[in-house]
Amino acid sequence: MADHKHGEMEITTQEKTFDGFMRFTTKSVIVILLLLVGMAIFIT
């Protein structure tokens, strides 16, 4: 077995994936909240 040394793994791809996921999640939450506020204002 190879010895694992903390902090030596290449994580660039994982960081890009996580950044994309967070950007998508943030934008989705904003759109959902805007839709809910719009529905509350215009439907009632």
C-alpha cells in the first residue's frame, strides 16, 4: 500500500464541479424565491 500524505491529491476537477454545483444551487434558490414572491403578490 502506498503511504497517503495529506494535501497532495489533485483536486482541481472536484473544486470546479463543486463551484458549478453551488452556482447552480444559488441561482435556482433565487429563481424559486422570486417565483414564490411573485405568486404571493399577483395571485392573491
